[in-house]
Amino acid sequence: MKVTAIGTGYVGLVTGACLAEMGNHVVCLDVNPEKIRVLNGGEIPIHEPGLLEVVRRNVAAGRLQFTTDVDMAVQHGTLLFIGVGTPPDEDGSADLQYVVAAARSIGQRMTDYKVIVDKSTVPVGTADKVRAAIKEELVKRGLGDMAYAVVSNPEFLKEGAAVEDFMKPDRIIVGSDDEQATLLMRALYAPFNRTQDRMLVMDVRSAEFTKYAANAMLATRISFMNELALLAEKVGADIELVRRGIGSDPRIGYQFLYAGAGYGGSCFPKDVKALVKAAADNEIPLKVLTAVEEANERQKRVLVDKVVARFGGDLKGRRFAIWGLAFKPNTDDMREAPSLVIIDELTKLGATVAAYDPVSMSETARVLGPRDDVALVDRAEAALQGADALLIVTEWKEFRTPDFDAIKAALKAPVVFDGRNLYDPRLMKTLGIEYNGIGRG
Ligand code: NAD
């Protein structure tokens, strides 16, 4: 099939590359010429395991191309995926300007039947807005009767495992009220859906809602555990044992029950906000989700509170090592990363920071800009030299079993603040390391 992916970010690029992998002919369009230059140079602008290989293989096979040429891209696809950003607006609602602009650019150029697929995470009712924007453009061109369909196909991939998630989806949600479009979507996804039918076809609004509901539920589990962790510390319980204790109940399950330094990323914070805002607009205040967000804001500061409790509120002359900057392992994505809040708070209190992340160093440098109070170092050990304590913020595998003797030798005093509960407090005690985890009373 002929597919166009509009937006070559985490979602658009993975979608385009994985659809090409199944034999489709895909054009990926972006308004950012730098991204297209990188892609046409045989590289990818993001860190995503396995993606570079899929991209290179399909470019070589002639099934995948990258362009800024909107005319060519719109003409190419029968299915046009919109995978552009939907960042939070000032009031928390999803900013749909990029989605609507993409829709307009389609309406300004299409000359035959197209299926426009909303893959971006968008509020309920967005498909109607996309449909209306296209219609408006068609009417301007005197083509008001031209047939097209708008379907919702929210994406559930996880950054860091995006290719695998796309190739082996848990479910494929398609919101469609157009029979021909549904048939095309079924055909397109058939290769991803062979062992078991994982496609759920529903009405467009329910599909749009499903994505927000999923992210809201996952964020809720995290904030729930983070709040319990705060209490566990006070009452002398270990949240890690509690986690295992409750996870063994199949009604609860083990996934997404980790207490930590708060959730970040480009999805949970903005999607929770957008759902809370949409609910408020509909006069259905979502009390649970409002608390989920508040709890997360507090949680991003928990490590700093622990540092202050240990070293006092004036951190002038202190230096802290930070391991892990990306909002989660296996990605370079720094959007809403808790590490940024931690760096900000520590430096505001007068401290300096030496930080290391296996892949997001250049992205961090770009986000932070030049700073005298933050040194970005290229090895985990280098961050430790002469620091007053080590803070672990992202649970990269390489931090799981470090050389504890080297940590002790490099730090001024052996103090560790473990924002991801990677280490066993009893082992730390035996090693003579002052250990501060999350919820480990
Ligand atoms: P991103 O910011 O990485 O990429 C968006 C891309 O769209 C950018 O490259 C931008 O230049 C491009 N763009 C903007 N307007 C355009 C236009 N008119 N034409 C062509 N290109 C245009 O975003 P992302 O992380 O891939 O997220 C995209 C959407 O998918 C968001 O709604 C997000 O909530 C959702 N989503 C993201 C993830 C994730 O893990 N990142 C997972 C599921 C869903």
C-alpha cells in the first residue's frame, strides 16, 4: 500500500519505517528540514533501539523515503498518517495547531480518495476538526464533494522499545465510521496481527478517548505507588516488598508499580493535563487524575528534599553526581524529565552538578544550554569525582551493578540517593554506603 507519514518524530518515523518493513511504500514528511537532512544522510535524529537498521534496510529497498515536499507526500499516500506533536497549551489542553495544519495541507492538495489517520494523541472530537479543516480547503478549491475518511488510530508504543511495540502490538485501536477506510486499515495492519486478531474497531470518539484513558491509568499507578512510598518511609515499611506483595495479585499485576523520582516524558504529563482540562470543560472534574498530577509534581522534588534533609538548605560549595538524565532508559528524550527539575532545584540552592547519561548527553546540552553550574561528563565514573553524593535518576541497565568500591573511593563521603530503587539497602549497609532510596523505611 502507499502510505505517507506526516511528522518524523518518535511516532511518525517508527510508524513509517515499520510499515515499510512490511512491504508498503512509505513517504515520511516533515516540516523540519534538518530532520529530513539527517534521515536522507542515512542517520536518524532520535535514539530508538533497532530503528536505524529498519530505516536503512527499507531505504535501500526503495520502500522508504524522506521529504519536505508536501505536494509529493500528499499525492503519494492513500493512507496519510498524522503523527505530529500535540504539546500542552497554556491551559493544559492539547494544542492542535500542528494537527490542523497537517490536515489543511492535505485538503489543499489531495486529488483523490484518501484515508487520513490521526495517530497523534488527540482529544475526543479532533477527528471532526480534522475532517472540517480538510473540507474547508477542498471547498476553497471547488472540490467540496471529494470523498475522504478520517480515522483515529492512537499509538501505544513506548519510547525505548518503539520498534518492538509497533511490530508486535498488544492491540491496534481503530476508530472509524467509514467501511472502506476500515477495510484499508485492516489490510495495512494484517501483517502485525497474524497470530491473534488484536485489532479493535470502534467509533472514532471512543478510540480517541482510549489513548488518554490508557496513559491516565498508567500515570495513576505510578503516582499511587509514589504516595504509598512516602508513607512507607514514615512507618518503616519497604515499598519494594509491598510492590511485590501486591503485584502477585493478578487483578493488580506487577507492571508500572515502581515508586521513583516521578514520571516524565512527552506523553504522561501532557496527556493527564489534557484529560483533566477536557473533563473540567465538560464539568466533570477528574479528582483522581488531578491528584495524580499533583503527586507527580511533588515526587519530582523528592530526591532534592532528601538531599536538603541530609546536607541542609544551603548547598553552596557542594557538588552532586547525577546518573541518568533521560526521562526513562533507552531513549534520549528529555521532555519533562525529572532530572531537569532536580538539576534546577539543586543549582538554585547553590550546588553544582556533574551529570552523565548513556545516550542523552547532547540532547541535555541542547535543552540546558551553556551552564557554569552543570558539567556534562562522558562516563559515569567521571561524574563521581569529588562529589558530595550520587543521585540516580534514570534506571539505565549500566547503573544496576556498578563498582561500589569505585563509587566509595570517588565520592567525598559514600552517600547515594537512589531515585529508582536499584540497590538493596541491606547490601548498601554492608558496604558502608549511606543509602537513601524511595519508600524504603
Ligand atoms: P515529536 O515532537 O518527536 O515529532 C513530531 C514531528 O512532527 C516533528 O518532527 C515536527 O517537525 C513534525 N511536524 C510538525 N508539524 C508538521 C507538519 N505540518 N507537517 C509535517 N511534519 C510536522 O512527537 P512524537 O513524540 O512523535 O509524538 C507525536 C504524537 O504522538 C503526539 O501527539 C504524542 O502525544 C503521540 N505519541 C507519542 C508517543 C511517544 O512515545 N513519543 C507515544 C504515543 C503517542
